[in-house]
Amino acid sequence: MQYRTLGRTGVQVSSLALGAMNFGRIGRTTQDEATALVDAALEAGINLVDTADKYGDGESEEMVGKAIAGRRDDIVLATKAGMQMGEERNHRGGSRRWLVTELDNSLRRLGVDHVDLYQLHRWDPATGDEETLSALTDLQRAGKIRYFGSSTFPAHRIVQAQWAAREHHLSRYVTEQPSYSVLQRGIEAHVLPVTEEYGLGVLVWSPLASGWLSGAVREGRSVTTSRSTFMPERFDTALPFNRARLDAVERLAVIADEAGLTLIQLALGFVTAHPAVTGALIGPRTLDHLHAQLAAADTVLPADVLDAIDTVVAPGTDLAPHEKHDTPPALLDPSLRRR
């Protein structure tokens, strides 16, 4: 396992981190299975576990808490807040009212008195940066969080938040958690240059592109991934953008074979090769999935393999741009770009 410094925090984290979104109802994972995944991940050298209040409406946090009981101090524990929880309209976003309340809820579910990294799950256009940053700074000073970060922020919002922290003399986001894979490289054009400029740690999610790069989605095979059961449109190869992804996967599989690697090793080795990336979040549902992904822990792709990948998906290119989560709202809502 490789270890890297998380931004400018001085904290050393593994280049592969365990994402817990599949713990509970989303991945149909039991507590025993979740604990076994945590056990195996820690034994392999992973030291960062990432979850969120939204995952299973708190169920993932509860399962992570039980799985890490008795070894909290050996783990860099991260969670997130900001997405809608329940039906109450104010149970979301980046307001002081919600973040203070929901952090206490997360600590209770996790069974801990602090988290190492607290992340705003999405940028909240309705809340000013000073409001969010002042609340997070106070929670940090209270000892309930050690650091805080953003997740899936557009590049311009990352910059604005850094300037707001400086202007108002507040603590700043020290990490960003964007989506990044061989098939979705758009952040190379905007987000990653910004994170490098400001010295942010970067923990990327969906490095296997929701299963497209796991080896389970190939030409002539029926798609049977867990995601395909509740997101069928993402895997319908009759759609042009999915056809483009499948064509890319077939070409990438040839590159992996020629390099003596699995497709998973190629995919994870690609994202962790970028100098702006601290680590990749893997989200296994089973021990078999975990072991297949752990095989990439020490994968270092040579320049010729990285060059070959660039010929399949050009740098800065998203093969499914409509699936991006950091698109500025004005590109999605016509009323926001008209007087």
C-alpha cells in the first residue's frame, strides 16, 4: 500500500480508501459483511474510511461505527453532510442550523466523539460561504472535527470558498472529493488544476465508473452489476454515450492485457497516477470485490500505458457529461441564464 500526505494537513492516508456507500440497504450488505470488509481493508493497509449521512439515511454510518469499535484511533474517519435527509425542508444544505445538528447525529451514529474529516456533500447555492465556513470553523474549534472539506464542488466554487475563508479569517476546506475515472476525465481541465493551486487533498470517488471499469461490463455480455438494477439507463448500450463507453472499455481491456494488468488495476492505477490525486475511494460490496481492488494497491502505470489510455479517452474529456455532478446550475436551469 502507498501512503500520501492529505493536502497540507500532514496526515498520511492510504492511496486506496474504503468508501462505505454500499454498507446497508444500498449494497444489501449486512453488519457482519461490512465488518469483514473493514477488517480486510485495514489488514491490507487502508487507513481511511469514508461514509456519509445520506448513505442509507444514516445506516452506513451506524454500520461503520460498529465495524471500527475499539480501533477508532487507527483510522482516519471521514463523513459527509448536506444532502436531503428526510422530508423536512431545512434538513439539508450548508447552513449553520443544519450542519451543527447533523454532525451531532453523525457522531451518535458512528459512536465517536469526533471525525477526522467532515465534508460538505454538495455545494449549496442557497447558503453563503461565510455561513458554512464559520459553522465548520466553530465545529473544528470545538474539537468535533479535525478538518473539513468539500465534495463535488465546481472549480469556481472551490476558488470562491478559499477566498471567503481568507477574507473572513476562517478555516478553509483542505480537501475536495470529486468523481474521476478513465471514462470521466473532465476534472482534469478545471477542478484538479485548482486543487493543486490551493494545496487541497483530493479523494476521488467512482474510479471504476459505477462498474464500467470493473470488468463486468463487456461486449456481448449481459450487464448484471448492482448499479444496473436501479440505474438501467446508465448501462443501456443502445444509447450513444453508453456505446462510446463500451467501445472505450474494450480498447482499455486490450491495454490492460498487454500490460499484464486487470482492468481494475489499470483503472485504479490511472487515477492514482495523477499528481493532484491523494487517493481513490473504492466501494466494494463483497470481499471478492475488495480483494480484486486491493490488487491495485501498488500498481504504478508506466508512461507508455498512460499514453495509450490518452488515445482512448482524451485528457479532460467526459464520455458521459450529463452524469457530471459539479455542473453549474445555470447550465441545467434555463431561467438562471436569462434576464
